[in-house]
Amino acid sequence: MNYSLVEPYLNLLDPIHSFLLCRTPPEWVKQASLADNLPVILLDHLHCELKAAQSAALLLRRYAVNKNHGQALLDALQPYEDLVYRGLGNFQQLKQSKQLSHALQAAESQPYADEIIDKMSRLIREELHHFQQVLEIMQARDVPLYKLSASRYAASLIRHVRTYEPQALIDKLIIGALIEARSCERFAALAPYLDEDIARFYVSLLRSEARHYQDYLELAQKLSDTDITERINQFREWEAELIMSEDTKLRFHSGVPVHA
């Protein structure tokens, strides 16, 4: 075990640990760090990076950008979706694909559209870069791309999203914050048990993941006329239940591993 890589980031992790109601169970770390399970963890991590970018793009298209600029988001994501879902393309083509433009135009009717665009477009660019980094690690270790069922984590949280606006958007932003915070916490928990190249990569992600969760929470509060602390706390409880309860799937955001 090598904790020295994580130690410089302990101050960064303190707010994450305070925000989340529980730490990752040791049983998950033990199973996720096994060499035989690493391909599944890396592949699910790859999917998570794409889903994070897709979720941010959906928020932008629905709540922030001019309709004429929504296509730029779809174009930026398509090569990644083609590779993961359709087996089309390769790593080199991905690196050469069209990147997300900085010049997304805000929809006039949406409050805080400019800020949503600024934070979410940056998040998309970073998540897609992380996707490429995970893919590069997978290729170096001959980990193949294949269809992998999603964990229950995000879908279970999304079930609690309210059906009216702006509360629906606020709930989605809170969920985004929890996902990013849990990712940050798990990168730090898992890194000491992994080979040095992956460990260093996971530690390098801590700063961006920590900023992403704060960006989501700040936007959520700005879009609400009232304090959202109570709503955040409710989602924190739901999230902790998923992390601490038994789970038959081993995924990056899964609960306590049990045999199916």
C-alpha cells in the first residue's frame, strides 16, 4: 500500500469527507483493488467519464444553450459514444476528433445560462480528456471494450428527482455533486492499493473532481429561491444508503460487494 501519493491532497479531501455521509466500505476497496477485478473497474470508470460528460451536455442543451449550438455538444460526444456503444473508431481517431467549442451561446430565457455554460462546458472537456486517459490505460493493459451493465447508483438517485422546474434541475445538480464527490473519495481510497501508474492517474483526478462537486452545488443553490440544505441532506442520505447496502454488482459506484 502506498498512501504517500494521497497525503498531499488530504486538505482537499476534507470537504469531500464532510459532504459525504459515509466513507467507501473496506469490502469494496478490497474487491475493487484485486487484479482480476481491475478490468471491470477500469471499464466502468470509462463509462462513468462518458456519462458525466453526457449528463452535463444534457443540462446544457435543456437549460442553457441556444438551440443552434446544441448540435456542437452532440458532435463533440458522438465519437466517444460511437466507440463505446457501437464499436466504431479507435483511440487515434478519438484524439483527432472535433473538440467542444468554447463559443456556446446562451439561451436568452434561461437564468444563469452563462454560468451554467462556463462550468458545464469545462466539465465536459475535462471528462472527455479523462475518458481518453482511462482508455489509454486500458489499451496498455489489453483491457477490451465490451458492453457492461450500469450500476444501480445513478438510476436510484435519479428516481428521486422532482418532476417540475426549477426543482428538477436543482435535484439533478445535487445528484451531479454527489457523483463527483463520491468519485473523488473513491479515487483516493483506491489509489494506495493499485499499481503506481493507475494510482498516480487517480490521484491526478482528485482536484478536478473536487471542483466539479462544488460547481454543481453552487449552481443548484443559485437556481433556488430558498435554501436547499434540507434537499441536499436528503440526497446525501439516499446516496449513503446505496454505498453502505449490499450490492450484487461490482462497479465504480457500487455498494458493499456480495456474490450474486
